[in-house]
Amino acid sequence: MAITTIETFLKKESASGIILMFAAILAMLFANSPLVSWYNLLLDVPVVVAVGSFEIAKPLLLWINDGLMALFFFLVGLELKREFLEGELSKPGQVTLPAIGAVGGMMIPALIYVAFNYDNPSALRGWAIPTATDIAFALGILAIIGSKVPLQLKVFLTSLAIFDDLGAIIIIALFYTEQLSVLSLVIAASMLSILFVLNRQNVTSTSPYIFIGLILWVAVLKSGVHATLAGVILAFFIPLKGKDDDPSPLKSLENNLHTTVAFIVLPVFAFANAGISFDGVGLAQVSSPVPLGIILGLILGKQLGVFGFCFIAIKLGFAKLPDNVNWPLLYGVSLLCGVGFTMSLFIGSLAFEQSSASPLFQDRLGIVIGSLISGLLGYFVINHAVKNLNKR
């Protein structure tokens, strides 16, 4: 991937992260004002799509979480495929350190959460919440620090976040699947067969893929497997190369979708899911097992997992520090990985929305506090490290 392409991508993600912050703050203002009833009413608006006797009826909140976020995961899938085929992740030397950091950044936070909630089966469903990293938020914080942040540090963070997203996709598929519908799975499998044939026949028009992808999304939605996975699966069938001198179908879709997802889909998701009322919230609520496990998972678990695993890998000779990146900068990025906001909220909705004794409010409280503290700590550590780096 050309350096200019990387810089363009990072600029979009950085701007998206700043808009995400405003969307989350706006949601909290609504939830803690006389407008809260209107906010809740908006999210509960029933939306029905019907064709004959077949219908999909969900409140607006679930259309956002199941529908709009499928578009987000479609973009993630496109980015994953491109990166592994010809991007930064196609180079073995570039892959090792962020991959190892991502593994540590998922394992240690999950273990910390489980340590606080192992005796509560309902709460234990949220073990994956602190494993996520919000790349848009993290890059938005780096953008605030300014252009003096080394590009290699941003590329490392982006690469790590891509592995993090891949881990989240696997976790959702394996652990957050409900009772399965055989008929819907058969329909989904037939759509996959058609997508496979289209790809093997070198069909480069994206229209057939999108049409079949919509049917696939409906089938997966009705199957019990989370509908957002349809977006990832569809992306893997989009051809990377066009015919003759035609532009790449995958890259064209990725470029066209990036602005929509970054500046509409993710801010809408944040606004719909970050509305936490702080009325009556005190130390007792924050220190209960679910929010405390998430807070410590994001703040301590992420830095111990990412920095610790990277440190060991470098010292053992499995990887090396990226150019222009020193230990304080790597530690600062490890702290930024504790900003789990969007993906953590999404996994939290999967973990607790079906629970009769739902800790949904508690998980959002932990995510906001843990992400905020991680972001602030990461900002101050990286800002200080960059100033010292530029003094040399």
C-alpha cells in the first residue's frame, strides 16, 4: 500500500474518531436531560419491512445495530482482504508484532473480566467486551496530538486494530450465536454458493454481489447467527482485481463506503448506544463486578496484554520495534488500545440484550469510563513521548 493511501485512510479514521466523540457526548446529554423520553422514544420506534407475508419488524435501535453495523463489518471485511492480499499485512515482517500485540490485548482483558465475574453466568456473557479496540477513536486521539506522531506508530496501531477486528469477528461467530434456524442456514449457504460462482467466473460488476449479499443478510438475520457477519462474508467474495484496465471492484467499494461508514454509520451507532443516564450512579455502581471488570480490562488488561506481549516478542527476537517508534510510544499506543468504545458497545449489546437480568447499563458505564481513562492516559503518554523525541 502506498504511503499516500495510508495517510488518506488515517486522516479519514482520525476525523471519524473526533465526530464519534461528539456523537457519544450528544447521546449522554440527551440521556441526562428532559429530552431523555424523546431519545428513548426515537430508539424504540418500530420499523417494519414486509414483502407479502414475510416481514422484518424491529425497533430502530436494532435496525442500527443489525443493519447499519452490517455495513460497517462489510467495510472491515474489504479492508481485511485488501490488507492480507497486498497491504501492510501481506508482509510477514510487518504482521508479527501487531498480531502478537492483538492476541495479548484480547487475552488479558478477557481474563481480568472473568476474574471479577466467574461466579455469575449472566454477567460472564460479557467476557469479550474489554477485548475490543476502537480504531477510529484511537486515531482521533492521535490526530489531536498532531502531525509529529510518527506515521509508523499510526500504521502499527491500525494493523493491530485490524487483527483486533478479526478477533472480534471470530468471537461473535463462535460465542454470540443464538438458536439456529436450519432453513435460514440452508438459504444462506445457497447464497454463498452463488457468490463463490460469481467470484470464480471473474464477475467484476459489484451489483450481483450486493443483490445476493442482501438476501444473505436477511437469511443470516433469521438464522440465529448475528447478521453483521453477513457483511464480512460478502466482502471476502468481492474481487480485488478488475478486468483488463478496469479499477479494482474491492478498492472502489472500499473507497465509496469509507466516508459513509466513518461519518454516518459509526456516529449514528454511537449516538444510539452511548446514551447513559448518570442519575443515581455512585461508587457502588461503578465498583460492581461487570463495570469494574470492563474498566480494569480496558485500562490494565489492554496495556499489559499489548505492551507485555510485544515486549516479550521483541526481546526474544520474534519481532522488532517499528522505525521511529520507541518504548514510550509503544506503551502509549498500548494504553490507547483500551479505548474500546464502538466495538465494546456492540459486543455488549450482543452479550446482554437477550438476558432477563440484563447488565446492559452496567456494561455501558464500564465501557465509557474505561475508554475515557485509557484515552486520556494514552494521550498524555504519547504527547510527552513525542515531545521528547522531537527534542533529540
